[in-house]
Amino acid sequence: MNKINWGIMGAGRIAGIFSAALRACEEATLYAIGSRSLEKAEEFAGLNQFQKAYGSYEELLADPQVDIVYVATPARYHYEGIKSCLLAGKNVLAEKPLTINAAQAEELIVLAREKKLFFMEAVWTKCHPAFLKLQEWIREGVLGEIRMAEGRFFTAAPSTHRLYSYENGGGALLDLGMYPIMYAQSVFHQTPVNVISHAFMGEKKVDYTNSVVLEYENGAYAQLSSGLGPEKLVFFYIQGTKGKVLLNQEFFFQATKIEVLNYDNQVIRHFEEPFICNGYEYEALEAMRCLREGKTESDKVPLDDTLTVMKIMDTCRKQWDFRFDFEE
């Protein structure tokens, strides 16, 4: 497999951002865009330099030249979109959250494994150079034993923001909260023994704010929260016995610079590497690497890790007694 033909399902904002990243990847061909509207697909293809435009997802999936599909539809529709891709024999890179709940995610993971197709959640963070360097330092014991982590992801969201849409699977947890949960899981590398969560449910029937505490077997814990509100607040802090990391100069999940400080506030490790494009190129490069090597799963973004995060979010919503009425 030389150049890899990408198809995109959904012609919204995130699809445009991902398309810009694909243009920075020499081995990627921007091949086909599929939308529910031919007019929208043709407009998107023109703006983003795609070769083909399809006015239905079915036409996109019927094209034998499509090697892999990036699913960029609203969260509510991820499950049905991914399933249709897999049933059509297409490899899949799917936007976050992978699905609305863990049962849907597990069904799709089983299906992808049965069909021996590549399948990966588009957790771009896990493919970033700075994040991978932090993982290396954690494995090497640079921070010592990690005792606690704290993360916040609040976004400024007017009442018209897409995350207030119950019908599309909105709310803070699934879209924003998965980032600090994912990051904490990547720091501790173990399944929490206890999850304690609270949420404020707003008038639009979704969680406006939430807090999540993850407790681990060795006594370590992560204190995490996310929300929709009047201002942005984003950071992640890691405390180990030998050092600490504070990511607050940019969105922690798209950091290009990471430092470890000791408790005299001296820098003991430093890494910095700017993105090639906008940061989304790394997940595309990882997917293409796996395809070239004949891998059906990424060791950077394992499906089992994706499922663990989905199960944590399920536990949170169960504690809130919250379930979308369109969930299977």
C-alpha cells in the first residue's frame, strides 16, 4: 500500500480541520467526502481538495478505492456510522467520543476484530510527540511514584453551543470530560477501583458541569472536572514522589511543550516540538502506519483503553441517573 485513500464521513468543522492535517501528510490522498447533501459534499470537496464528493454515506462506503474512513459526524451518530463502515469492509478512524456508551463501543470493537479491520478512536493527544515523551518519562520513573493528578476542561459556551444539544449526544462529559479522564488513565495505567461523580444537569437536559474522582488500588487518585460555562479553564497537573508536571500554558491535550520540575522548582526534564500542521496529522500518520504494517489496532491508542474510558463515563452517568432516550 503506497498512498492511502482517505474518505471522510461528515462535512462539518472537525472534518475540515482534519482535512488540513491530511494535506500535510505526504502518504495521504484526500480522496472522497461523504455527506447527507451532495451540495454540501461538493462544496467541502472544493474547499478541501478532495477528488470525489458523495451525497450519501452509502455511496462513500460503496467506493472500492476508499482505504480508510474518518468518521466526523456528531457523537450521537458515531455508532451507526462506524458500524456501517465496518460492515462495508472499511478501516476506521472515528472521532471522540467513540460512541455514546460502552456497550456500543464494545460491540464495534468485537465487530472490527472479527472482520480484521483497522479501528481506532481519534484520540489525537495520544499520538502527539510531547505526550509520548511524557509517557516515556513516566515509564522511566522520572516523576517517581505518581500519587495524584488533577485536570480541568471548561469551555466558554454560549447557549447556542453544540454541546447543549441533547439530540446530538451533548453535555460536558462525553465531549470535554473524556480528555481529563483519558489523560489520567494514561498517567496511572490502571483501571480505577472506584469512581465518584457528580453533575449539574441544566435546563437543556445535559450535564453543564461535572466532577469525577478516580481512585486507584495503590491509594493514588485523580480529581477531574469539565463543564460548559462563561469562561475557559483548562489545565492538568501531575504529582509524583520525584517530580511534577503542570500543563497550563495551552490546552493540556494539545501540548507541544512539557517540563518536569522537582520540588525545588528546578526543571529536570524538558521537551518541546511544534506540530507539523494542527496536531491532527499525528493520528492520521499513526493510522496509516498501522495500515502499512498490517496492524488492526494501534499500540498508542489501544481499543481496550478506549473501552475503559467509555466504561468510566458510563459509571458517571449511572451515578447521575442520566441516559439519553436514543441509547440502545
